Amino acid sequence: MPDTRAWTFYILRCADGSLYCGIALDAADRVRIHNAGQGADYTARRRPVRLVHTEIHPTKVAAHRREVQVKAWRSGRKEQLVRGFPSAGSG
């Protein structure tokens, strides 16, 4: 039986101003996990974190592809995405 749950690609703003990208079924719950220090080592050392961007994807594979794509971007382009600039949304 195929998994029909929607996945979320998310970006967090860490306390040091850096951005962290991830995917989850429940982004709000994942933020709580990060802020409890039980998420990634990166965010555990940079708490508190706050959710600054989300995108819904139909599959885990699609969300993961977007995560890989955005992680490869330079920080300036990620900042544009977080701020909502359409030119940062594709490619």
C-alpha cells in the first residue's frame, strides 16, 4: 500500500542566524524536537530555532529532492527563499 501522506520541506532559523533545512511529516512537531535538543546535532548547538519556511510535497522522495536542491544553494539564495522572493523558488 503506497504512503499517501504529504511531506513538508522546512527551513529553520537558528539562534546564531544560520539556516537549517529538513523534511518531516509534521513540521511543527519537528521544530519542538529540534528545540528540545533531540533533533540534528547542528540545531542542538544552535537553539532555539524557529520555523521560517515550509513547502508541502506529495511524497517523501519529492520533499527530499527539494531539501537536497536547497541545501546546495549558497546562503544568499536560501535567504531569498525565506524572504519569499520568487526568483529563488526554482532551479
